[in-house]
Amino acid sequence: MTDHVIRLNGVSKRFGSLTAVDDVTVDVPAGRCFAWLGPNGCGKTTLIRMMLGLARSNAGTIEVCGYNVPAQTADALANVGGIVEEPRFYPYLTGRANLQVWAKHYGPEAAARIDHCLDRVGLIERADDTVKTYSLGMRQRLGVARALLNDPKLLILDEPTNGLDPAGLAEFRDLIREFVDEGRSVFISSHILGEVQKMADDVAIIQHGKMVAFGSVDELVNAGKQKIYARTSDAETAAKHIDGSPGIGLVTADEHGGLTIEVEQVSDDLLKFVGKALYDNNLPVFSLYPIHETLEQRFLDLTDGEVSL
Amino acid sequence: MIDLLPAEFKRQIGRKGSFYGSMVWVGLFGLGVLIWAIVSSTSTGDVAVESGTGLITFAVILAAIVVGATAGSYDVAEGTMRYLVLTGRPRWQLVIVRVLALPVTVTLIALPAIGLTLLASSIAGGVAPSGTEVFDLFYSPLMSGLLYGILSLAIGMFLKSNGVAIAVAVVLNFAGLLIAGLIYEFVSRDLANGFFPIVASVVIEREATTGADETLSLGTSIVILIVWLVALVGASLGRVQRAEY
């Protein structure tokens, strides 16, 4: 396998006059959890379908696990397990019988892995119930079990946390980290940004089919606006004293005495400077702390607030 | 690809509504023949088999249309087709395995009714059915089921809804005969003789059909039917190869 498990170069997909994916170029590193984020309808699933050979691109090249898609799709898929859009099964068959159907397509080694996969996702106790009795969260987990049948090097999971309750989310997060620790690569798309921030190593943000940001979670979050918050008795007066000082950007005062101060880079010196400025002007300091931007805030900044959560 | 057959059987037979529903539907006709043999003082073994053949063939055609159309459309309609494609199996195998499994499914659907008819024949007594009549009791429903099942499967492959696939298959199968009649009357008798329902009926009945001034031989019908089946399966393969899931 190459150092990059997925390589997309200038990939585009059009549906008539609509450009669903627009000139996306990105290399997804191997052995990490990569998250693909974007508002609903921004082209995330379309891109995943093209990577898996389920849809054809109009332009660009796609390489998955070192194989060109669509020219070498079968070789690529031998290394991949996936969930696309939502996990679909034969509802009239049991969870185990469903996996047996898919295992037949992969071969005897996959059949031998069925119980292990069911156990891995915590469904072994319900394996002999028909899938129509499963909750959405259980079907998601069964989808992950199916994706593991061929012992893939790369898992591509489209909105895998849909339908999971908080406990299920925590379990799923641990499962993803286990996959990465085992040396697998994980590519997920999700709109549950808080969860992505906890489980992903790298993130790309897509909007209107175009990739607008790419990097590690820390890089992306730290690249956002850095702020300091202070609360005092007279925010308006405090703002006048602080505004225009070196390293200080926009200062916003609210009616509750709160000051939000945009800074180039949060530092102890700047915090000290703000505290001293308030103190020197006889303004009490009720609170003073840096504001750490979340991935969700960064996402909203980058997509101009266009998100369907 | 043969290794995929058990999984395909599991899918086709696992759809209990269409599978067992069809089996009960066809079985009712066999049961009718059995009841007739028991209660009628004029019943004879040969008539029981002859009647059963016609009734079961009719019932199996309808059942095969439902099962075949569903086998063709189900995975696309339910969103499971993309996961079958994700296994990396060549798409053509996903089509051919359905075609191969369908005759077995149709046979399983028809066998109870055929069994009931044979039981009726033995109960009725009198003139026993000939070997040819007994052969037809198996051949006619199973061949009908196979032919109309494949036709419906091909139709189902082009549609994304099970209900629509079944409805379209039913209409096309029965309208086909009407269209063939219209073409026969107003366009070309040779062209009409090439229509699926016409050649299928010749092969099912194993008798040449004689129109007003021409005859469609069994051999010609078999050749034309094979062309039809190859075209239908080929169209399905083309559809699945091109489709985006």
C-alpha cells in the first residue's frame, strides 16, 4: 500500500447542470482516521460513491489503495469495506444470514469471520433476529460488521454515526480508534462535528462540491480566529482602552460586561496585557480566559454558517 | 459464480411473501383439482392431469412474473445492490446468478401443486394419464415459469420499485399477446410470429402453431425464443454494467 490510501486528483461529477463534486484534489494518509465534512447535499456521498466505483466521475483520477478506480475497481474493493448513504440489508433475513449472503460474495475466509465481526460490533446476541427488528443504530453496527467481512485495509463509512445514541456514539468512537490502532485506515463522512473532532486525525471540509479546507483537526481548529474573553463592570469603557493595541483585533462588548477580543495568537502575554489594561483603568476583572474554537465553529466559519445539523 | 447460488436462493426463497404466497397461490389450483377428483363421480386420472396442467401453468406464469420481477428489482429498490457491487464481484455475475436461481425457485413453487395433481389423478382412478400427459404436467408449468420468470426478471432489472416492476411485468406479459395479435392483423404476420408470447406458447405446448396461411414450426420457435432470452439477459447485463448505485 502507498503512504496515501486514497488519492483524488481534480475529481468532478456533474448531474446535468449541477456540479456535485467540483475539482477535488486530496491525498488521504494511510493508517489514520480521515473525516469528510460538509453541509447536507454538498457532494460527500457522491464522492464516496465514485471512490467505490459505484458512480463514474466526469473528470479527474481516483486511486484507492494504490489501484485506479474505475479501471482496477475490483482490486481496490478487495481492500475496502464500506457503508454508503445508509446500511441496507435484507430485512426478512437475520443479521447472521445477511452477513452469510455477503460472505458468499467475498469467499470462505469472510464466512469464517462472521461471528468475529458480529462480536466486534456488539451484535452477537441479536445475530439470529431478523434485521427488520433492528433499530437504526443496530443496522449501522451491522453495516460496520459487513464492512469488516473482507478484513479491509480501508474502511469508508458514510455518516456511520446516524441513529446512534450517546452510549453508542462513545462505543463507535472507540471502535474507530481500535481500527486505526490495528493499522487500518478509516474514511468517514459525518455532520456530527463534535464526534468527528474526537475521533478523526485529519479533516477535509467540502462545500458546494468544492474542498474548502484540509488538514489535521488541530491545524484546522487552530487556523481559526483566536479569541480572549473578559468580563468586567463596564465593557464599553474597557473596549476603548484595549482596542487598537498591538496584537489585538476586533473587540466586541456586550451588555452584560462581556468583552470578546479577537487576537492574532492567544498567549500568556496577551492575557496579562488585557488583565493589566482593565486593572490600570480601575475596571474589575470578573473573568478572563482564552476561547478555544471548536471544529464546529471552524466548520461554520468556513462554510459561512451553511450547515444542516 | 456457482458459489453465489446459495446466497441467491436465500434471497429469493427468503422473501417469504412472494415465495410462499406464490406457492400457496399455485397450490390452490392443485388443491382444486384434488377436491374435484375426490367429490366428482366422473373424474378420471387422465382428465385430472390434463386439467391440472392447464390450471397450474396459468398460476405458475403469474407467480413467476411476481417472483421474477421482484428478483430483478429488489436489490436496487431496497438499496442492497450497491453493497453487492462493493464486494468486487463482477456485475455480470450478479445478474446471471439470478437467472440461474430462478428456475429452481419456480420449481419449488410449482412442485406442491404438481404433487397434489398427481395425487388427484391416482384418487380419481379410471383412465390413467399417459406418460406424455404426466410429462406435460411437469414440463408445461416449469417451462412457462422459466420463460415468463426470465422475461419479468429482465423487466425488473430496469425498474427501481418492486411494485412497479411487478405491475409493468404483468401488463407487458399479458399485453404482449394483445400487441402480437394486433401486429398479426394489421402489420405483419411474420413479425407477430416472432413475438415472445407466440414463440413461448409454441415451445410450452411443443406444437407448431398454424395461422391462417402460415405455420410457425417448433424448431423456429425455439431459435427465436433463444434469441429473445439472450437479448433479455443481455439487456439486463448492459443495464447493470452501466448503472450507478
